[in-house]
Amino acid sequence: MDDLQNFDFVERHPSPDDRRSRIAVLADAGRDALRDTDKASRRVTDDPLAPLGAEQRKAPHTLLLRVSDRDRG
């Protein structure tokens, strides 16, 4: 949490219910970073699959879900 605050991604505010507690709130810089990360992650998956149609994209997605479910069990 300290690192996130040092990067101005979060702000700490006093808790209205407990003066010993602090509440972490996402700051504007944190929202921007989260938005950028989300866009980048979509590019990582969308770019390689760009030549495929919607139906063809389902097959790799289904297979990856199957593999990830197996690793959980």
C-alpha cells in the first residue's frame, strides 16, 4: 500500500467508523494506470487473435479455460 501511495495511485483517508483505521481510495493516477493496464492486456490477447473470426476465437478461449480449470483441481 505504501508503494501505491508513493506513486500517487491511492490516497489514505480516515475511516468514519473507526478513527484507528484508514481507508485506501483509488486516486486519479491509479484510475489512469488501471485503465492503461486494461487496454494493454486487451491488446495482448486481441492482437494475436485478430486474424480469427468470432467463432474461431472461442476455440482457443475454451481450451485455455479447460487447461486452467485442470490446474486448479
